[in-house]
Amino acid sequence: MYNIDDFDMKILTLLQANGRLTNQELSELVGLSASQCSRRRISLEQAQLIRGYHARLAPEAVGLGMVGLIEVSLTNHAKSMWTAFIACWKRLTLFSMPIKPPATLTIC
């Protein structure tokens, strides 16, 4: 298990807000050298605390002309039913599932 200290937490918080920060920019914001920030970033990636870097795209850039919100209630709340239902949605980009019934699925 990876022990997160205050510097790691600051790096994680900054990268969550802007994953494109360079090690030099991180060093200025965190108060460590760029090489220390680089080593810490690599360690956080290897520990799977940083699982990737992503671009937030405009929906129309990827062919999504409309974003909608739907609520779906299932009569059977077994995990296999949720999995089967979600598998039907090829372009599902976001969903939330409540812990307790009545279960609804919000799709955007």
C-alpha cells in the first residue's frame, strides 16, 4: 500500500485539476524540485493512484449532438441485470446507480 504524504496529496489535487501540468509547474506549486515531482508522479502512477490522463471533449466533437438525462427503474436489482442493461447502451458516457431501491439509472 502506498502512503500518501502532504506533497503527494498536493500533486494529486493539482493534477486532478490540470493533468497537463509539467513537472516544472508542479514543482513551483508544490515546493519541491522538478525531479522530485517527476519521481513522485511516477510512483503515484505505478501505485495506480494516478490511472491515466484524459481530455474532456465537447460532445459534438465526437458525434454526440444531444445530451439527455433519463431515469430508468428496473424491477430486478441484481447486478447482472444492471450489467445487461448498461451493455445495451453503446454510447453511454456517464451513469449513476443508487445504493438502495428504488433503483434508478441516470444516463447522460
